[in-house]
Amino acid sequence: MLLGIEIGGTKLQLGVGQPDGSGLAELVRLDIDARRGATGILEQISAAAPALLSRHSVRAIGCGFGGPVDVDAGRVVKSHHVAGWTDFPLGTWLTRQLGLPAMVANDADTAGLAEALYGAGRGANPVFYITIGTGIGGGLIIDGQIYRGNGAGAAELGHLRPGLQFDDPESNLESFAAGWGIAAAAQERLLHPSPKRLNVVAAGKKVKRPDEVRQRLIEIEEADEEHVADLLERCNGHAESLTTKMVGEAAAAGNGLALDILRRAWQALGWGIAQMITLLAPERIVIGGGVALLGEDLLFRPLRREVDRYVFPPLAGTFEIVPAKLGEEMVVYGALALAAEALAG
């Protein structure tokens, strides 16, 4: 048996199983207290792992970590969510603490490996995995192996910048389409409504006379006020508390403002995916993460339209965009595959 570990920003999971996607013999899920930093997470692993190892005769360990990782050195580069991980030798620590060979990789790469081997990417090659949650991560799986580039990180889709004018590294796809980016856009629309433009008057129906233009502007303003009021009600009047989940729920109920916010997010993300397809030509793109729970109507169908809009024409129709299948345990399943690699190496 093997041990797979997921270390995220809010969640720690330890699962025991075989590297074949057949299921987990046992899973331990713990909440992370970011205030305790890396030390707190290491203490949780030290407390939970020994019993799992002894009950299941574990032979190796794999770990998917929520941040950039130097795989060859087994070192965490940094964490964007929890302090204390910078340049930490996690692979060495796991081996010393638990007495078994260990391998560490980025969590998006690890999730992508799981989906390619056992989930929605199974049978396709190459597979590009995208996680849309607090951030946007990517993983490229070729011939059942994670593509790691020169070792400093690869397939970081969320850090593409959507256009020549975006020279600030923070103006990337995450700022448009990650959970925090969508929430920030919605909050901005509530706190600083954009002025009306006459070109929106033409949306939906053709107008000719001045009285029709005036009436259309009144209709648009009334609808906007209704949609703003709906979003404010969902966050109890505190615009800064509006979340992506609230925006999604409003969009599902037909809120035009929420739908427009999502449309703009998927336009940026669709552009980014189209550029990736042009370079890598994957057979299947698998999308997971919390934001992916918005589902077919609110995410996948409009996102596919945006990808088709921007993709290199000869590659149109050569790929699929599908939701992930393995749920919350996908990083653990991928970590089991890493553990098998550690055992073989």
C-alpha cells in the first residue's frame, strides 16, 4: 500500500491505497489553521500518518503541495497561502519523519496526473488539467507523465497575461477568472457602477426613434438596479463580502449583472486556453476546482464558446473540454501515483 498526501491552503488529506484508481483504503481529512503556518501542518502529518502506516503496511509516500515545487530536489519553493514553506525540504522531511521514500510535486500537476490516469482524461493523450479555485493552476500530462519543463515550473496557465497591455505580473488570468478575481470584479461593479453607454441600448432589439432610445435606457437602468439589489441582498448589503459562490447563485437565478461578470471571466480564460491549445494541442482539457462546480450552463458551455472563438482554426474540433471526475480526493489519487514513482526510483 502507498500513502498519498494533499497539502493545501485550507485542507490536509492523507489517503492510503494502490496507484490504480481503485479507491482508498482509508482517508483522513483535516482542516488547516493557516495562523500556525507550516509548522502546524507538519505537526498534523506527524500525528496522523504513523497510524495509517502501521495499519496498512505503507511502502512509499507521495505528496501534492499547494504551491510551486522543485520536484528533483523535493523542496517546496513557496506557498501563497501558508507561511513557513519557503525553500522547505518537504521530501527529505517526510522520509526522515516517516522512514519511507517520498516524492513531492505541485498539487495541480498531481491532480492532473490523477485525472489523466484514472479520471476524466483517461484514454486521452496529451491531457491538460486546469483547476479553477482560489487560483488557477495547470498541469500537462504526456504519456501518463507530468511535464515539468526545466524543473522551475510548467503549464502555469493562470499566470498568462491576456494581452500586450498587461505588463503587470498580477494582471493575469487569475485576476480575471479565479475565484478571487470573479468576486473582486463583482464587488467593483457594486461599489463603482460603470456609466451607461448608448451602445448597450441596441442590445436585444433594434431602436430608431429618440423616445425608443430613452425608454430602452430606462429599462436597462431599472434592470441593473434590480440586479444590483439582488447581489447586495445576497451579501447582506456588504459588497466586500460578495463571493464567487453568491455570484454563481445569482447567475443561475438569471441575474444579468452576475451573468455578465461570468461572461467576462470566461472570455479571458477562454482566450488563455485557446493559446495553450495552439501551443500544445492536447486531446482533452479537464477542468476541476471549486469554481468548476458552477457546471455546464454557467461555466462549460460558455467557456467552450470562448475557446472556439480564439483557438487556432486548424485545431478547432480536435479537443474536448470536460469536467473532472475524481472530486475532492483527486490530489490524493495523484499522490499515490507519485508514491509509486518514489518506490520505483
